[in-house]
Amino acid sequence: MALRFRNRQQTSTVPEVNLVPMLDVLMSVLTFFVVVSMSFTGQRILRVTLPEGAIASDQTPVTVRARGLLVAIDQDGQLLVNRQPTDSAALLQQAQDFLANDPDGLIILQADRTLPYDRVATLLTDLRDIGGDRVALAVQ
């Protein structure tokens, strides 16, 4: 009996890894995190919207006239109510009386641009504490 050896050839091929689907998933995940992180950086803190400083060339400035109490702080920090000098306690009393008598009235705050921001923020906090939620900041 003769033994016949078959020609057994071992075909060992290295499996090929297709990287395109894996890169597609990776790019999708990266895009998701970029979009999410961009949405978090755009959040406003304390619900404060700062006014724009420039007007487009095709627009004209709009002047709004409302019943209001004009409060100003000059460059020396002096408080003025309707162009009359006053102190902080008298200002808060006048603002409280104004808000009680005129439910639709508006307190308009004009602060000199050279003042430190904390001085203006302190005044805004004091006005808010007496119930003055209708305070507008005048800008030029």
C-alpha cells in the first residue's frame, strides 16, 4: 500500500483590518464633544446681556422715552438723582418711592465710563435689594 501525500499547502494570510469605519466613529464622537463643549462656553452668566457698542451703518440709533427716574454717578462717584446731588440712603428711598408710585416706571442709570465696575455693581445690587428689577443702563 502506497501512501500518497497530498499537497497540503498552508495558506496563512494575515487578516486585513479596515480602519475607515473605526475612524468614522471616532470622528463622530469627536464632533459630538466639540459641539457640546462649544455650547457650554457660550452660556451667559447671571443672565446678563451686555449692550452692543456699535450700530450698523444702515441703522439709526433709537431713543426710547419712558417714565423714569434718572440716576447718575459722575467721575468722582457723586450720586445724582434727576440731576440733583444726593447720598446713597436718600437715593434708595427715592427709588423705592418711585417704584411704589409708578409700577411701569424705569430707573435709568448713567455711570461715568471711568468709574470702577464694582462701584456700579454695588449700586445695582442696592437697587435690586429694594425691589428695583426695572433698571436700565444708559450707554453712548
